[in-house]
Amino acid sequence: MKFTASTLELQRMLAKLGGVLPTRSTMPILENILFDLRGTNLTMTATDLSISLAVSMQVQGVEDGRIAVPAKRLVDTVRSLPDLQASFTIDTTSSRITLTTPNGHYHLTGENAKEYPQIPAFQGTGSVSLENDTLRKIIQRTVFAVSADELRPAMMGVLFQAKGKELRAVSTDGHRLVRLIYTGLGSLPITKDIIVPAKALSILGKSLEAGTVELSVGETHVQFSFDGSTLVSRLIEETYPNYESVIPTENDKMLAVNREEMIASIRRVALYASATTHQIRLAVGEGTVELSAQDIDFGGEARETLAGSFTGGTLEIGFNATYLTDILAHLDGEQVRFKFSTPTRAAIVGPADTVEDEDVMMLVMPVRLNA
């Protein structure tokens, strides 16, 4: 097996595969990347048995072959090289790999490709084509609110629902909830709700470039095909919580405020909040929002006032500063709008300006205020 490749392009492809490789595995073979050379096309595959990612690049192929290459040493070597052409000479019988550059020779020992886990052929029952920018936005706006609690596996992924010509994406950890609705996508031949693991979506989000992605759904797996790459992930086969039941419908107190200014103010005030609760207080009135925090244990206290437009009298409500900052940081636009009800009911947050064919709603639960 022989080929020559650009180290810069190889480094870019290996970076995509890095998120799939398990840090610790009972199967050492999974710490390798499968190289498969056919003519001038080199396909590299990484898997942790739940998620598989295959990426392809053009090389100067001399002799076809397949081998499992130790990922860490290869990645570290290629990353340290300048932009040049590197030649690989591989004895697939002894699994001896030689990487040659104009100034150096590097020898690695791989594994027989036959030992690498066989990636099952994907069989989809429906698919939809999405703009990469749209899918990247969905991932960026939902993954941060996914639960890390293994006792609630359904909430460790993002729910995708197709309702007619409407695509919904939902994530929640019990403290925050995100619901995105996209229309104008045409026919959506996805016939069931699916829960895609957050890890798979994070890897996908880092790999997407310009263009479109084909999302295909199977019985137990989902496949994303884009830019010569294919990511296949096992679905979370659990029942997602009834998220619609927790979205309040009677929040009639409205606050509009500058998003960046509020994020900065929360971060400063939160420095003086309790390290245990991270609680900040919002006192909202006509024309102003007062943010305050107090650390009773260490005697810290902070208070700031922002300009804001509020309808609904006055309101005092408490939030976890981290959750509130996360919500605001994952919204777009200069202004955001809060919808409140009472100090014990969830607040709805969204951009003040709407975008055609897109509905973004984020929800954050309040915390009980200290007396």
C-alpha cells in the first residue's frame, strides 16, 4: 500500500475523526484509524462502536490497500509537520508503516485491517436534505442544553420531529429547554421521532463546511452524509419527555433588553453569587432591570442596573446565572425578549426579531429567591 498526500489536508481530515476516537477502550483496535486506499481516493474511518465517521480525500495513489493506523501517534506527527507532501509506504503483511518527508522518516506499527470492527451497512427509510448552515445552527442552539445524567438517557440527546413540512429540534436537561421549529424545508419523509446523541451532533457540528447534508433515518441508526464524509450514529431508543407540557402559555409580562449588555452584566454580578447556588436576582420594572447577587457565606454582594423595556408592572425573580448566561449566549440578534409569569414559573426567552421560517424558543426554570 503506497500513496502521497498533503499533510495540511491530512491534518484537516484527521481533526474531524478525533472526536470519535475513544479515550479509553477495552478494545485497543478502536484507538486506530482504518485507512482504505482505492486508486486516488483515501477513506479514513474511526468508530467507538456507537458512532462511526468516514472521511475521504484525494491522494496520489500508487498501490491500493487497507490498514489500521495508530491514531494518536499519527495525529501528533502530522500536526507537527509543515505543509508539504508526505509519502506513506505500508507493508500490510507486517503492518509496518513508513512515513517519509523531504527531511525525515517515521516508522509506525499498525494493525491488520481485518481486526478492525466491521461497520454495518446503513439502511435508511427516509431522508431530508438540509443546508449545512441550518444544521450547524440547530446543533449550536441545542447541544448545550442536553442532559449529562446517564439515569435519564433520553435527555442525553436532541429530539428531532418531523410534522408535515415542519422540522422540530428539542433539547432539555430539566433546568433549560430549547425548542426550534423550521419550516419551508419542503417534504420531510421522516416518519418517526428520533433522538440523536449529543456526542454525535457535536462531532458533526465541527465537521460541517459549506454545502448541504443528507440526513437519513433507519430503524436504529441515523446517517449524515456531507462533503465526501459519512457519520453514522446509533439512536437513543428511549421515549422523550413530553416537553410541550412544561412550556407555559400564559406568560404575559414582557421584557426586551440588549443581549450582549445583559450577558456581560450577569457575568460580573455572578462573581458575587453563592458558589453553591449561582443565584442572581432580577428586579424588573418600567424601563430598568436590576441584577443583584449576594454571597452570605463570604460577605460578597453586587448590583447593576440595565435599561430595558418592560410591560407588566414589577417582578422579582431568581435564576441560576450559568443557565441564564448559556441561554442568552446561544441566541442571535441584538435584542432578546423575556416572557414572565410569576417568580416560580419558567421564563421564555427568544430573539426580539423574528426570522422567516424559523422559530427559536428557549426556556429557563427560576430558582427560589432567598428571603
